Amino acid sequence: MKETKSSRDIVRYLVADERDSQFGVVVNTVGRQVIAPHQSYPPVDVHPDAYLFEVNQGRILKEYQLLYIISGKGTLQIDGVGEFSVEAGNMFLIYPDIRHTYKPDYQTGWGEYWIGFSGLIIDEIVAKGFFSFNQPLLRVGLNERIVDLYIKAMEIAAEGRAGYQQALAGIVIHILGLASYRDRTYDFDDQYIIQKMNQVKLIMREAIYDKLDLEQLASDIHMSYSNFRKTFKEFIGVSPSYYYQQLKLDEAKLLLSTSAITIKEIAFKLNYDNPESFAVFFKKRTGYSPSEYRMMR
């Protein structure tokens, strides 16, 4: 497995053996990138040669790739099909052996998740017409469950334990199933509040290493803070501040369980004022101090 990483990007390339191929789905790459406004695309020295491309020339892959855009906007172009406008909440499926190119808008940038895969099961799903080559865009909206699946895939890829390819294969099928479902039912739901709250949850997730101003967040999505808090609690079941702190807590648990960085570093990484306040918060929520939790894992 080859891994490259910048401050906000996670890019993983995987290996599979003949036994993995017999399972029917093999995952070759999974990751995420945040492209800031006015940043060049694609970033240099992030991907191996087989995955690099120049926007003006495009590229041809030997696998399917499913990309999910969670912020910003851009364009997608596929030879023989045409050019498409892409916005946050869109997914698009890239087919093997077809020249294509895509890029974020220079003014907005975008946030993207992707997973690349191949196998007989995927070929059969495509052959049965569950996805259309001529309509590569899927309107899934901003869906935290789908983001969670991409994140889980990245975590499993990083661990690289025996059988990890089969776990990743299950995630691919799950993502494809949700993408198909969300696209087909997109016009039948009351999307306004759903999309607003899903947008907020994704903003919070992307800001777990920051100190998010929830009042400013409410203003950014054009809601009063009181209405925002009321709507969020009705939709999610807890207050915005509780939910945001829970995201930080979950990340702290992950760092304590899977890394060797110090508790002090974790506190500052998650933007707590000091390690003491982090420790008090952690114990209040879990019943254990950070050091006790680490020893248990």
C-alpha cells in the first residue's frame, strides 16, 4: 500500500492478490482531497503516475471510480458523452477505458471523496443497467452516511489487516446502493431542511480540527441561530454543540486507539484551549480519562 498525505488530504493506493480478485470486487484506491479556491488542480505529487492527469488532456483508467463532491462546484467531461456541471451533493461514476477529465471551479474549489474499484460483480451491476454510462451524475445530496462509508474505507485501508479487501468490497457495494437509492428518490423528498441539516453535519465533520463558531455557521446557511438550534435538535436529536463535541470526542477516541501521539498533542490538534479542559471533557463524556481509555485499547 502506498500512502501520500498533505495537511487535509488522505490518499491511499492498495494492493490485491488473486484470492482477493475471486471475491468479485477489488478496491485499488480510496481517499479525499480538499481543493481550496484558486488552487491548481490536480495537486502535484499527490498521485502515482497511473492516476495523474492533466485537465486539458484527461486520462484513461483501468478501473471504476466513484467520486463524491461535498463542497464547491466544477465540471466533468467524458469522451462520447459530453460535459456536465458538478455541484456539492453530486456523485459521478467514472468507467474504465474511457477518457475523461474533471476539475473544480477555480473560484470555489471543491471537497472530494473517491473510491476506485474493479471486479466481476461491478461489471455485472453496470451491465444490468443500474448505472447509466450516458448519465454519470448521481444526485445524492449531502449525505453523512455516505461520507461515513468513505471514511470507514480509508480507516480499513490504513489498517491493512487480513481480509481488508473483502471489507472494502462490502463498503463499495453499500455506497453504490445508497447512491442509486438517493438518486432515484431525490425528487420525492422534502429536500430543503434535509439538505440544510446534512450540509451542517458535513461542515462540522470537516471542522473537527478547528474551533467552529456555530452562530456564524447558522448565519452562513441563512438561518437565525435560535431557529438553527431548534431545527437541528428536531432533525438530529441533540443540540448542535453537543453533536459537534461528539464528533471531536469520536476523533479523540480514534487517535488514542490508533496513534502514538501524546494526549497533549491530541488536545491541541482538536483545538481545545488546553489539555486539562480536554481531559475533563473526555472523562465527563466517557467515564475515563484519556490515558485510561488508551490503556484499555
